[in-house]
Amino acid sequence: MKVSSVDDSQFDLCNGIAAATHFTVMKTSLFFAGDGFTVYDCKGNLVFRVDSYGPDSRYKDELVLMDPLGRCLFTLRRKGCFGQRYCTVLNAGKEPVAEIRRKVDASTNVMLGKDVFSLSLKPGFDGAFAMALVLVLDRINGDDGLDSAAELDPTLD
């Protein structure tokens, strides 16, 4: 693994890629087995890494995306599950920058189905990136065709 300065003319880690490039993404962790990724550019330089920073269960729902020097770019912390539409993305200071929540009808105070939810973004957070996360999580989660009431009541046939 090479950790060297990244050629800023090729891409900016936080603001986008200036020219076409290819990354090699390895599902692995530099520190603990399992919950991480390492990302290399075409020259073999470390570009990003993702780690959970802990082998025990209290850290399993938090992933940190870092630059090559280990500086946090953002943290993804799962609270609840995307299937129930309850997720938060945190910045390096562990402050929420994007949140997915079940939508509640303001006039009746009734929670709507899982197919209607709110995506709240703090100023400066990339809306297209947030929607990309939603799309990926939705495809991974899938839809089993059950409504929320059936999921909550195991006695229903």
C-alpha cells in the first residue's frame, strides 16, 4: 500500500474528478477484518479508505470515509434500518448532514407508508450524492411487498 500525496490536477477528493480515472476498490479493512474498503488510483496510491474502527458491536453501524491521510470526510451511521426509512449521514464532526425519515402527514399526524419519506439535507451537502445513497440503499433493501402494519404484527397470515 502506498500512501502518497494525490495529484490534485487529476481529482479533488471532496469536489469531484477533473479527468476520467479508474479506482480499484477492495472490500477489506486496514485494521479489522470485514467492515471496510480501501480504494486505490491507477498508480496504486491509496485514495480513500472506509473503516468501522472497532471489532465489537457498538461500532458496527458506523462507517468512516477517510482520505489517504486518515482524515474523516464523512461518517455514515445507521440508526434503525433503511427498510424502515430511518438513516443519518454525519460529517467529520459527527453532526447530521443528511437524514432519511418516515413522512408524517401534518394534518392527521399519521405516519405514511415506507414508499413516502423525507430526505433532509443541511446546507452544503450534495443533494445528488444524497439521492444516490437513497437509490443504492433502496435497491439493496428491496421491497418484499409487505406494508408496515404486516411487518409489525407477526400474527398476520
